Amino acid sequence: FILSTKDINEDLEKYDLLQGLPGDYRKLVYEDIPASLSADWDNPVINEEDIALLQYTSGSTGNPNGVMVSHGNIMHNSEFIKQSFGFDEDSVGVNWLPNFHDMGLIGCLIQAAYLGASNIIIPPLSFLKSPANWFRAITKSKATTGGGPNFAFDYSIEKVDVEDLTEIALSGMRSLSCGAEPIRDTTLKGFAEKFITAGFKTSQLFPVYGMAEVVLIASGGDYKAEPIYHQVDAKAPEEKKVSAPLSNDDARTLTACGYPWLGMRVAIVHPENRKPAALNEVGEIWVSGPSVAKGYWNDPEKTEKTLHGYIAGIDNGPWLRTGDLGFIHEGQLYITGRLKDLIILRGLNYFPNDIEYSVENSHEAIRQNACAAFSVDNEGEERLVIVAEVERAFVRDLPENEIFEAVRNALFSEYGVQPYAISLLRTGSILKTSSGKIQRFAVRAAWNRQELTEV
């Protein structure tokens, strides 16, 4: 069944967008459904194990998969969100997140229905055109909550002008959640500093961790407290252990993403042997509990591999293998990177998000949150490739040699590595998911096929 509005249906037909569907599908246009049919409504008998919806993963590391989310999953995760965020029926949310993305659908629409509260949605393009629109809407509606991925906070720091801040009042907000992984400490600190004149306090920032396979949220801390940061040796996570930095030059600051709630469990497991990691050891993050979905639609092999994990020597599964890497310190979960995105150069592991951060800050011409680092095979050796967008102001008269030198110097001084290739792209052309994450898998494929829009 396809349910649409009259306007959407006209586009489906005009642009012939239904090619490839089975011939027996039915199309329902909302405006054409007779009101009299409501009298014939049969209330379906639904139990908590029944599938409520298919929620497609973002596809940042490959093709999207349809996660089978049950009614019980949604009810449990909705209560998780309510309790961890401190929500009630008086909560007012203002969000720009797309309704086809889990943050917009579960965290905004369904949470408002679950609470009996209010949620105001502005178009995503309105936010992208000017993030000040989001904060004006928050001010106007006296919103208590909102949220977005890490890139949204960086974007707001960059694009909101001093003049805009005079129209913005954020002191009444209970929480502003950040749900990208990993969450940058510099982003959160920079946001709090930028919006302090609008009445914003650091304690209003609420870092969380989640994914489509657990409906939305897997861990969150105390929404009333300030974010927790932990300094570690910069190379320690790559070496699967966490240790204190010897100096500020060796330090890397990580942001805590809280802890599980309501019967959910988080474990750190060595993926190669499925043994539990020791305290402060880096491993794959495994999650278990009532919010974990049933599996992937029409993909029993991936379901078995990803959602039926068992920790060696401990018969307490099944566990969801998230593919994310991290560790637990003093009860708080810290994310360090993704297992499948690891770059291995001459036997050493590097997290692409760290390399990307260094590249983005190496030269003013490189756009923030618009860089991908990955490895390619070159004559039997893994080599590092950097793909980065250029700020529009620099495209016409591009100082490419200056940029290349800055990138090489940053990577060598911070990691002791050199890139095999650097590709500079036109503004707005790098491939991203609907939540703003870089699709490294797709970028690498496009780079190999020479399909990127290079300058």
C-alpha cells in the first residue's frame, strides 16, 4: 500500500516514480478517502511482538537495511526517552529533523504522541538555509527541548550571526540533545560559548548514543548535569586500551554518552574473540534489552550476524553488535569510532573521524563536517585517501598547493602518516546520510569510479 496526499500522488505520476514496484500494489490518496469509511474501522489486535514499522539504517557504511521495529520496541524506547530526558506532558519540542529519520520520527513525532505533549516541526531546509530559524522558533514557542546530530551544532556556531543572537532566548530550555557519534567536545563547548548571550548554559547540553536497531536511544546520562569529558592518550584507543595522556600534546578529549536505562544493557566486547573487554579497554559496543529490534527485513543472515551475538563464557544473550567502538569509564559510555571504518596502515589502526577532524582544521579553505578519510588498496598495500569539500569563497581562486601542504603537515605531525591522495570537492557535493553523517563507503566507491565533483 502507498498512502500519499494529492500533491505527492501527482508527482509520483508526473515523474513516473513507481517503476519497479510489484503489480499488485494499491495506492491510497488521502483526500480521496471517503469520511464515511471511518465507521467501518476495525481495531486491529496488536501485541508487542508485531512489527510496527521498518526503519531503514542511515547507510553510512553500506547499503541501508530495513530494521523490523516492533510495537513493544517503540513503547519501551519511548519510555526510555521520557525518563532519561525528564520529559512530561508539558514538554514542548521544536525540531527540523526529517520525519523519515529516526531522530525526527521517534524522538519528535512519536515521543510527542507518547507524552501527550507538543512538538513543532520546521522544514529541514529552513534550518539549512539559516539555523537561526530553529532558535527563533524555540524562542517563540518557549520550547523546553530540541536536538540534532553533531554537525547541526557546528553549523549553528558557524552560521548564526551576532545580530541573530539578540532575537534568541534559550534559558527556558530543559535540554538540547546531541546524538551523533562520536560527539566532539570542541563542538559542545563552542556551542555553549556562542549562545551564552542567549541565556544558554552548558548544563542544557545532553549527549546521547543510539541507532536504528534500538529504535533510537541506547544510552543517556543525567539531563540536568553538564556534559562529562575524559582525556585519554591520543593513540590509546587505536591500541585498544585507554590511558592518561603524558602531556597536552598527546591528549584527546572524549565526550561521555551516559548509561543504559530501563533494563537495557551495554557491554564492551573484543570482536575478534567475543570475550568481554576489561575496564578501560576499547572494544565493540554490544547492546541488549527490550528496545533492541527483531532483525532486518528479509535478511536472516545479517540478522543472525548482527543481532544474535553471544559473549564468550557468558550465556546471557542475544546481543546487538553495534559495529561501534568504545569503552566504559566510571559508568559512562565513550564512543571512539566505527569498527568497519577503521583505517589500518602498516599494522596500526586509525579512526577516520580523528583524521577528518585534523584535516578540517588544517586550513580555512576546508569545510567543516564535509571530509571523508578512508583506505584503498594500492599494489597490495593499504593507502590513505582524503576527500574534502572546499569552502565556496575559495573555489574560484583555489590555493590547492597550500591546502595540500597544510593537510600533509597536519597528518604527519599528529599521526605520522602521509596521504596517498587528496581530492578537493565542490561545496555541498560530498555524499551524506539524511542525518548529516558522511557516507564513507559511498564516497570511497565514487572516488574509485572517479565520479566525485572535484575542483
